[in-house]
Amino acid sequence: MRLQDKVAVITGSASGIGLATAHKFIREGATVIVCDLKQESVDAAVKELTANGGKALGYVVDVTKIETLDAMRDDVLKQCGKIDVLCNIAGITQDAQLIKMTEEQFDAVINVNLKGTYNATRSIVNTMVAQGSGVILNTSSVVGVYGNFGQTNYAASKFGVIGFVKTWAKELGKKGVRANAICPGFVATPMVAKMPEDVLAKMADKIPMKRLAQPEEIANLFAFLASDEASYINGAAIEITGGLTL
């Protein structure tokens, strides 16, 4: 198991890509730290993850409030003694064309997707530096590389988290800490599944593979990059889109 005895903090891990990544990490031998907004969702995720003997702890965390991240970090260090991996997966969308976008819509997405990624990493990075090892994985998007109609705020946030890892790779590589970004295309998450069937069909038709990604396929990339098999991958932004941008 490629993540045996690793301790992995995963934000936004009560559903979607985050929960799929938590399941993958459990199967690979990690202890998973579930972080999400609602106690009932966190409890349900932890119950699901530990049903077959997996190790998981749950925390109610709001990535826009660094004090909640610090409290989680301190308790995890008491319980587990270390943090090996941070997966910044928590994120939101509030789409609108630029001429219609409100300040509230812009700020909400930036605060969660960009500032929240900063907050989580800032909370944990000193622990990794002190250990002399660690992996930081940011969730960007194909939109964070190419932009997208109606997503000024989301595109800015996802461009930004790529900029984070480019900088952190330079700052932290010599300290034993790697940082990379994952850029998914269209993924069949519960949120996406609520879209009209004709919209989903049009999305799939744009992809050479003619289907959306499954969350588990994105989770596989998180697991690889978190593992020692990816020990020389640092500062990368890796697209996983089924060929969408070709």
C-alpha cells in the first residue's frame, strides 16, 4: 500500500472528489483526517471510511476561518503525532458573467477556493517543515488553466492555486516538502449529476473519451502524487481531463 502509515488531511472530504480521495487513501493504508463544514456530514463520512477497518478522524472545519484549521491541526498532532499530506479539495462555485457578477459572488469563491487553500496550508506547513517531509496537493481545474465562460471568480481562484504550488515548490522543496496541483476536467460528482441530462450529454460530447471522469479517477492521481512514487514531482500542475483540451 503506497500510503501505509501516512496521515492525510483532506479538506472538503465529506462528499464528491474529497470523499473519493479519502476512500482511496484509506485503501492505500493512510489515516485520513476528514474536514468539512457540517458535523453530520463529517460523521457520516468517518462512519463510511471506517466501516471496513480504515482509520479516520473527523473535524468540522471552515477553511475561511484559520482558527478552525489550527484547532484541527493541534488535535491531529496530539492524536497522530504528524501530518504527512494535505489535500486542499474544499471549493465552491458561484457562476455569473462578468457584467452580472456581484461582489458577494466574487468574494465568496475567492475566500473559499483561494484564501481557504492558503489558510489550510499556512496552518499545516510549519509542521511539515519541522518533520522535514510533507506533500501539499492543491485542487485546481481545467478552468484554472484555460478559463471558462461565466466563471471569472472560479477561474481566478483556480489559476491562483496553481501559482501557489509554483511558489511553494521553490520555497519548500529544499525543506523536504513537495507541492503540486491537480487540474480535473468535467467530473461526475453529486453536484454535477443534478444538471439536466442534455447539459451532461453536451459536456461529455466535448471530451474525446465521450464521458465524464469518475471521482475515483481523480482520487487515483491524488494518491499517486501523495506517495513516494512521485518523490521527484514538484511544482507541477497536472491535467486530468480525458483529453478535453486537445
